[in-house]
Amino acid sequence: RVVVIHPRFAEYLVENLGVDPGHISVIRNWTHLEPSAAISTGDARKALGWPTDVFLAVHAGNMGAKQGLENIVEAARLADEQQACIKFMLVGDGGERAGLERLAVGIERIQFVDPLDDADYRCALAAADCLLVNELPGVATMAVPSKLTSYFDATRPILAATDPNGITAGEIGQASAGVV
């Protein structure tokens, strides 16, 4: 038996690798967060010491090559130029974080936050006005971002910069959870 986390992966196995569909099981991803009481946006921001007077766009998770987060840095640069009432919070770590931080030097409307424990991670999601998913072009069918299940659990709108025909876009559309 072959186990995959998404029906699109099962389709790939059948169509491209010739795997018998009867030998494939789809077991969907789940959130790693335990169920808990809802947290208000204000309480979450206060607990984390985050600004309360701006729109917060939060990316939580890996900062690797697959994410292509340079465009979020550029969005923050444009927000600075336009003095927009927004702040981009990039929460987590990864192989590209140091480069992103160098790229963001001097930009006021972006902040990098070290990885958080589960309680503070849940606060970070609750503090967001929108949650960001960003994928480098060409990775649309390679993965299902595990952050999506936690984002869905947080019940905040998602803004995704990704291939409109990719798995991530399909998941967000199916859940009516945001804009691609």
C-alpha cells in the first residue's frame, strides 16, 4: 500500500508511475495543535507584544527556498514607501531566513520572529489580520504546506501567492479560506 497526504498526489502516482489506484490510500494532513479556546486578536497581540494599531500579515513556518519569501520583503518595502498601515510578521526559521533579514535591513514594516512554542504559535495566528502562504513558482504540485491546517484552524483569512492551479490554491479554494 502507498499512503499519500493529498488526492493530487494519488493522481500523480496513478497517471505518471502506474500505481494501481486500489493500492493507494489518502490520509489528509492534520494540524499539530491541540484543540483550545479561541483567542481574541487583541489579547493575542498583547500577549506577544505585537502592534495593535496596524494590519498584521503573518507568515508562520519555514523560511526556505520553496517559500520564495523575497516578495514579502519587497511588499514591506513598498508599504514603507507608501507609509501603509500594515506590518508583515515572518515567524519561524529556515535556510533562507538570514538572507531575508539582510534583504529587509532598513525596512520598518517587516519583523522577523523566532520560532514559537505551541501556545505562542497559536497566539501568532490569532494576532493576524491575514495569514500568508507564499510559494516559489514551479512548486505548485510538489507539496501541501503543512501550515495550511493550522491556518484553517485559526479561522483567519489566508492570502496566498501561489500557482492558481496548484495544490495550495485548491485547498484554500475548497475551504473558502482566502484569496489566491
